[in-house]
Amino acid sequence: MHVVLVQVLPYTSLLHKPTRQSLGVDLRGSVVILDEAHNIIETINAVHSAEVRLAAVSAASEQLGLYLERYRGCLNGKNLLYINQIRHVLKALLQFCTARDAEADRSVAVVGSPASATGGVSAGGSAGGSRCGTKDGLKAISKEVYPINDFLFALGIDNVNLLKLERYLEASGLPNKLLGFSHARIAQAAKAKAKAEAKGGMGLTQGNEVPEPAVESNLSTHVSPLSVVHRCVRTR
């Protein structure tokens, strides 16, 4: 008697290898049936694309700088090397986006399939792409398309091995460490503020006060900004 296992999955889970692996789905020797297959191209574009807003890049850069300042003496040479390379990439992304939309209040960068980029600055090719632009309207958006190598040259990071950086981010868990570090700073600032208020505002003086980290309203406090950038690198 033959046993047949039927598994029903949404497109995103089926087409995204890391998701399949996390679900324990092995397609080898399987018959795959796609329902409503006319949506498959759009789904593939979406699965292999990542959106990175300028606010996330800025927050990741700020958090990483504070983290390095706090733990520099505890990090070995390898960690310092990779962290400085990551800071270099973040700085390049910031400069690239702000240079093309200096007057925009909020900007966006998208890395992934060129077909998914409907506006902004887009870097594409078979390896994927990136764009920067304003969230609201198209008036302030310039649109450019780059092959991925030209995009790396435009950012000035063509000498950075993104494959090694991606593996380091995955193995080190740095995005999650930054998230915990940021939460601890926010909690410390809130505690110091409450203590100062309890003392009638005399607990903190200029020079020794603990600044409360800026929190962007459009960023989730449960997601590390660096993990968003990491996802962008992973879908390059």
C-alpha cells in the first residue's frame, strides 16, 4: 500500500528556500502543482526582493556605532573588521539615498528584482536591484537602473565581500544583539528620566544625562534595523 503525503503551502513558503527549510519541506522527488499560476512571476519577484527604508539604514548605523563604542574593548580583531565593514556599507547606503533625495522627509531603498521596482532609484540585473525615493508621490523621485556591479561601484563598496558579510551577520547574530542593546539603552534612559523626575528634575545635569535614543515612528521596536539591511544583502 502506497502512502501519499499531500502538503498545501502558500506561494511564498514554497518558493522561498529558507522558509521551506524552516518548515521541513523537501521538494526532491515531489510533484509540485501550482494553482493560479498566472501570479507566479509576481510572487517570485516579491519573494526575492527586500525593501529597506532610509530610516532603517540610519537607525542601524546609529545603533552599530553606539554598540561599537560600548564594546570595542571586548571585541577581537575579526569582529572589529566585520563590524567596521558593515558600518562602511551602511554609510555608503545613507550617502547614496540622501544624495538623490536631499529634500525628502522619508526615503526608501528596495533591493530585489527589477520588476518589483516601480519608482525611485533602481539597481537591477539578474542579481537584483535597489531603489531610493520618497514615500509619498513621485515628484521628488529620480529613476535609474543599474547592473548590480555598477550599483556597488556607485556606492563605493565594490571592494567589500558581501557574501562574507552576509555569512557573518547570520553566524554572529549581530542584528539581534543590536536590538537587545538598543532596548537596554532605551530602558536605561527611561529609568534615568523617571529617577530625575522623582527628584524634581535634579537627578540629571547637562553633561552627565543619559540621552534617550531616537525611535523612528515607522520602525517596529520588535525588528532590528540591521536585520532589514541583512535581508537586503541576502537578496542581492
